[in-house]
Amino acid sequence: MYLSKITVTLRKSILDPQGKAVEHGIHSLGFESVEDVRIGKFIELSVNASSKNEAELVTRDVCQKLLANPVMEDFSFVVEEVKED
Amino acid sequence: MGKVKFGIVVFPGSNCDHDAQYVAGDMMGQDARFIWHKESSLGDIDVVILPGGFAYGDYLRCGAIARFSPIMKDVVTFARKGGTVLGICNGFQVLTEAGLLPGALLRNSSLRFVCKYVNIRVENCTTRFTSACSKGEVLEIPVAHGDGNYFADNDTVRRLVDNNQVIFKYCTREGDVTESSNPNGSLMNIAGIMNESGNVLGLMPHPERAADPLLGHTDGRKIFDSIVQGFTGIERTTETISMERR
């Protein structure tokens, strides 16, 4: 079994108003060194695959077909092997 | 020709399906029936309406799950064959997710749900959805959405403009397209677009909520009138309008 940890974020070219609002909050707390806040989604999938490579292919396919909309979003992921007890 | 057959797709979470059915069926006397999203076939239908609402609770992204409903396969086939498809609000979002219209609808730039009357300018009145309007006419129609901020890449937008596929733009009462008349941050104040072949329209404003004179606004009726006239060839006369007013 493999665990895919997926991050979906708005594409860099798209203004992220939610990130901007949170950035204002961070600044009003006094953290002036923080900039460019981007908000996204974190998604986990358990994938029953025979190899890590296969799990990665499935994850990529799911991201492209459903989890991210390529018009406005980018995605990245890491796949970890889960040891069965 | 007899009555125009409207098929209104009902997703779990649709909430403007009855309003659309009321306008097309009860008010205009056409045949307007509901089609549950689990159906695999549209049946004998002239016009498909994807209504407003929150299909699947807007989970993941607005319209992202609804596009995989069984009925959507036949909606795509119907659209590819040139069938008339109208997507209102959430229906517009479903159409972009399904790839029947280009671009995407992002979170409103204000981050707020916007529910109010807006003015939209008719940019192209030579379509099957706007033939009862005149070019540059300003329609007053309500919006009610949290994700109506139209976005597409530069090439896509250029194509939309070059092919006259931008049908409605947010504007002032006088018809000026200004930043302050844009309720959601949409690119170029875009409120509604059509596909290249001209048979699929998506718009964020709700024409079905501005059709019955009892509700005070009737501009939305023109979009329904345009569609029906396209099939029947009969224009709505002042006589029938006064009859409708009862």
C-alpha cells in the first residue's frame, strides 16, 4: 500500500485573495518578514499498487483528471510506502 | 412546431431547478421537465438547462464532481451535436469543468458571497440565447455566487473576444463596463460566454429569477424568449405579455 500526499495550489499567475487576506493578518501580528502567502488544498490518497512507480502514475492521473483544474491550479505530490502490520 | 422541450438537470444540491422549470413551463407554456442526474439519457429534449445551486456541496471545486454524474455523458454528446445548452451560475461552473466552455470560475475577489442585482450588457445579440435583445442593451438580473470570478489564459480570452463569444459583461446602469460594476473580479467584466459553435451558453447571473413580473424584474425573460423563438420562430407579442401579466 502506498500513501500519496498531494498539494493543490492556485497557479502562480493567479491572484490568491485568500492568501492575501491571511498575509495581512500575519503582518498585523508583527511578522513583517513573511510574504507571498498562498493557500491551497492538501489531499491524501491510499493507493493499492504493486510498486511506487505505479502508485505515482495513478496519483498523477487522478490529479490531472479530477483533483486539480489545470486552468487555475498546479499540483505536486509525494508517494510513500506504507508498511503493513 | 409544438412546445419546446426543456430538460432541467437536477443534481444533488441544485436549488434553482424549480425556478427554471417555472419560467420555461408555467410562465411560457413550454414542456419543461426535470432530469435526475443519475439518468443516463436526456431523452427527447430540445434544450438542456444546468441550473444554479451547489451540486455536491461544491466539494473540491464548484462543478468538479457534478461533471462526473451519469447524465453528463449525454449532455456532452448533446452539446457536441449542436444541441442548445444553458448553464446558469453553478451550471456555468459545471460546463467549464466538463470542458464544454473554456476557462474557470475562481473565488470572488472580495472573498464574499455576492447576492444582489447587477447590470449586464449584451455584447452579442446574434446568438440563439440573445436574439430577443438588442446589441448593447443593459439587462438587470441578480447574481448569487461565491465563485463567479471568470478566468482564462490570454490566448483563450483573445479567442473568445475575436469570435464574439463574450455574450454578457457586468456594467453600470448606463452600460459602461467599469471596475466598480464588476461584482466578483471577473476578467474583462465577463458575466457570460458561449462556445465557439454558439450552442452552449454559461452565465453567472440568474435570468430565471428575473422573469416573472410579480418579482419586479423581467429582463431575464429575454434569454428564455430568445431560446423559444429560435425553435418556434414566433416573437412574443405585447398581447401575450399583457395576458401573462394577468
